[in-house]
Amino acid sequence: MSAEHFEHRAVISGVGQSAIGRQIDRSGFQLTLDAILAAVADAGLTIDDIDGLAMFPGGGVANVPGYSTANLYEVQDALRITTRWRQGQVEGMSLPFSAPAMAVASGAARHVVIYRTVKEGSAARNAGGRPAYGSTKPVAEGPLAWLLPVGMLSPVVQIAPYAARYMHEFGVTREQLAWIPVTQRAHAGLNPDAVYRDPLTVDDYLASRMISTPMCLFDCDVPVDGATAIVVSAADTVADLRSPVRIESMASVIDGRPSWEQWEDMGRVGHATGTALWERSALGPADVDVAQLYDGFTIEAVWWLEALGFCETGGAGAFVEGGHRISLDGELPLNTWGGQLSGGRLHAAFGHTAEAVRQLRGEAGARQVAGAEVAVVTNVGGYEAGAAVLTR
């Protein structure tokens, strides 16, 4: 839209991923290096071109079991690069590439790599199948003081009340919401890197065990081992890049209390971010060709369908019912790589961003959406909401 928007001075120039699986026999550090080297090569750059480095998550969050991101120091040392900008980003970030885009737009760096590595598949198995997240926290302090006493550590039990409230308020059924994981599984069947590729039916979904009412097994993303890296470059370097993708607009508006248990309107999550996203763009919901919407749980994709204006508030159940609208040949192909529900929990929109770039380049193989020119990417929701429009 307007030239003054900083994101127009940045492009996503490369994406790369390591091996992805339920349990990969490589350390988080090794997976990180695999992804970074792949992303830099994908951009058409060399390691010597990289002068910015960022990791997600940063700080103490990186010590959560399964959050295996290699730290900035060891990665920089292994790659032997000189950095002009570095950052360890925390959970409250908007999108993984937002801060790197600000860095290159301001001139602090020219080419920034941001990476995210998970070993949650291995961590869960090493914990005997129990969720790894927060399982070893011995003391209730900070936000955990309100969660630990009632056994509300796992994200699934924090988000399940939102799903229950949404379904109650708008009369949406599990039979309708089933079409999100069912359709995304069909997309995953065309993605050789997806963790779950066998067909899934609505009956399979309804028969699966309940994890935290009303969310069942197939409403939850799949813990995996793997790493994703994204290269963000200054827009004036496009002549040196293989196939850059433009950042049309980005937004992250937190208009409620910054905690899941204190969010005021449980039926409307991310709407302020959706409004701000389109205000920064000359495009609108009708222009989007592919939607890579965060799906740590099914309900999160529902939030974003409504927050971004693809359907009215409370209308997502009817919108996805039957799966036609969100299939590869539908009006809004959704999570074309299988999403985190079938492709694997690569977290924080890293997998979603990689797929958006591949779709816009026409490099998505059998799952390619014909003529894709505009993609939308989102991260989480609520007090962690972030969204971006990317264009070819």
C-alpha cells in the first residue's frame, strides 16, 4: 500500500528445513545447522552474505523440554559468520520474520536468518508419552502460579475452554470442525515431508479419544523433531536473490489482557490483528489464494478464518463443513502442507511460512495451488497474535 510501511523494504528470500519426523536421531544443534544451510542456499546466497542472526524462542523459554533451538553463540561459531544484528526472540513475538524484517528495513543488517528447532517428538517419548511442555516445573511462580495448582500447564487444557465457549456461543459442532483436520490430512498426503499422510475421515475424528473436552486427538498438532530457518533480506538486494517473496503487510495487535486465562472474549481471538493487517494493505480477504493459518489446535485455525474476514464471526463451522472451500481446488486452500495437525508441530508459524513461500514460488509439487499469488500467514492468536500477507 503506502511506501512508508517498513515491511516493503524487506523480502523473504529463503526457507529451509531439516529432516522432520516423530523422532530424528540428530541433535537440535545439528538440525538447526541443516535448516540454516538449506535456507541460505534456497535464497541464492552464501553463508558469508549473512550478517544477522535470530533464534526462537529466546531466554528461559528455550529450556523447556523439547524446545531444542541451538543458542546464537554456538550457531554463529559453527557458521563462522560476522553479525551486525542478533536477537533471541520470546514467545510473545508476532511472527518469526517480523523482527528480522525490521532489522533489514532499518539498515541494521542486509540478510538475516531466523531459526526454530524442536525435539518435542523425542522429548515426549523420553517422558513416557507424557506432554513434555512444562512437565518438570517444580514451583508455581509468575503466570504459572495461576495454572499449576489446577493442572493447567499443557496448552491443550488452556485452549480447550475457548473451543467449548465458541461452540456453545455459535452452535458449531464437532462434525463441522472435523473437516479442518480431515482436509488438511488430505493435503499432507501430497507432502512427502508430512508426519501423518494416511487418509483421515470424519468418523475417525469423532471416534478418536478426547484429550481435553471438546478437543480430541486429531484437534492437536503432532510433536516432532525438526528445524526450520527463514532468510529475510533487504528489498534492494533482490537482484542477488533466487526467488524472493514480498511482504505486503504485517500486523500484531494485542487488545486484551496478555494471558490465556484472562482473555476477555473467548469467542473472538485475533480480530484486532486481522483488521490492522488489511488496513496496512491494498489487498483484502478476497484476494488471498492460499491461507497458512496457525493450527496448534483446530480452534486456532477457526479463530483466524473469522478474524481475517474469510467468514463472519461464528460462521467458520459452516464455512469449512464438507471441506470443499478449504481444499486445494477450493476458494481458500487451507494449510496446504497438512498444517501442524498432520505435517508436524514446527511451531510459531515457521512451517506455515515455509509453505507460503513455496506456494507463491510455484514450488509446492503435487499440492501446488494453481496461480497462487497472494498468501496469508498467521501465528497463534490472542496475546500472541501475528499475521502477514505475502505476495509473489
